[in-house]
Amino acid sequence: MQTEASPALRHAVDQLSGASIEAPGLIRVPLPTPTLPPATTTNHWIVGHRRAVLVDPATPHPAARDRLCGLLAALNRLGTPIGGLLLTHHHDDHVGAALDLRRRLDLPVLAHPATAERLRGRIPVDIEVHDGQVVAEDADGTTWTALHTPGHAPGHLVLAHSRSGVVVAGDLVAGEGTILIDPRDGRMADYLASLTRVAALKPTLLAPAHGPVLTDAVGVLAHYRRHRLQREARIAAALPANWTAPDALLPAAYGDVSRLLWPIALRSLLAHLEHLREQGRATEQAGRWRAAAGPDEAADPHEFDA
Ligand SMILES: [Zn+2]
């Protein structure tokens, strides 16, 4: 079994205000980032013990970066060397410090090929991480494996522990705020499949990129899935037989959400409309949408070319 964190490790972590040991081989360092409100920080997770990675180096603030580097140096002295900077996906509030820390700490950047593609010309990805790849190791030889979980972003990765059921979840779920599926980056069908895939692991703890850890891991994943499908059912019910602009559906689909959030809700609504189209339940023409008339029309391939 995994041994408890040593007093020296606890002391090092305590030096950084807000940092905490959440599980063996899992340290949470929330640092300020320009993220989606109400969240104001991104968790910089230090994952692994014998061989560790820093997940989502993101803070743009030099003082916060200095504090983080101080902790990493202390961990190195205590036998936990950081072997790389792992990006769960390409969004700014997950990668903002990657270039600086790569240079400063002489560490490789690790990410999925689809993330590398999105970051091309901005942040070099030194090591491409594929589904099923082990990226970190704990003191007892147990490991952390990257799982490709697209939906929020095409190259999204989570890290699953080989024994404890802990999953470092990136933006698959949030401990604070919500997860936006924006069709510019994301795909609802993939997101729902990723929720199902991670739920099938029967995780015991989710360590999200924003907010505190989630202990009812299976319940949270089921709730996220149910919530999305309920929202989609409302959108499908609101979709008229005549062509309509997507924002005209907002009052019916997102009437329970503050109008201030409707510009963001519209992105999510579009992701649901795309999903409804993939299921043959909605049709689009020049940015306007209507309900698919029936199974015959939905099955007509020309309808999809329109
Ligand atoms: Zn994101």
C-alpha cells in the first residue's frame, strides 16, 4: 500500500498558501488564471511521486510562478523530480505558463497530438501523449495513465491512477463553475462518450482543473451526463418546424440561466444543435435551424449536404 506523505513533504506543501496534498502522489496548487467565471484559479496538479508531472502550468502571474517553482524545487530535493509539463488541453487557462516553465525548468511539454496541433507556433509539444500511455509513477510503483477524453477540446486528457480510483479530470468536470462545450473546439457526442468512459472506471475521486476535488465521482459524472441530456431535450422540444436563428431558442432552452450568461449558453446550445443534427433530429441551413421533419427526411443524405 501507498505510504502516507512524509512530514517533510507536508511541510514543503504547507509553505505555498492554498496548496494541499489531496491523495498519495497528488498535490493541488490552485493559482490565479484568467478562466471562465465564477472560477478564478486553475489547479496546477503535481501528479506522481517517484516520477511526477506538473499538470496544466497556466498562471500568467510571475509571483505565482515563482512560488510554484519553489515548491517544485523542494519536491525535487525530497525525491519527487518533475519529469515534464503535461497539458490536459490547449486552452489558455491550462497552458499560460508552459512556455516560460519549459525554458526555466528545462522540462519537456507533454500533450495529446490534437493539442500539439492547436498549439503549433505558440507552444512546442516535446512529447506526444497517446491514450493509454503511463505518464507518472508513485512511490509504490503504481502508475498514472493518460486517457484521451475529447469533447471539451479535441486533445483532452485525464490521468487515471492504476489502483486508487483517483482521476485527474482536467475540464471533463469542474469543482467550481461549469464546463463549456463550444463547437469551435468541442463536440457534444464526444463529451458524453468521455463522461461515460470515465464513469465506467468507477473512480473514487475526481481532481478537476477548477475548484476542489469531487468525492462523489461516479455521482458527479452521472449528473453531468443527465444534465446535458435534459438540456438537449429542452432544445429539441423548442426547435420549430420553420427555420430559426439559434439565439431565438435561448429563452426556451436556457430560461433558467442568467441572461448575462446567454452569450456563453449560445455556444453550448450550438454544440447541442450539432449533436441533434448528428442524430438526425435537427437540420441546418446557412446558420438557421429547424427540427428534422421525420425519419425519412433525416435519413436523406442530401439534407445533410444542405
Ligand atoms: Zn478548457
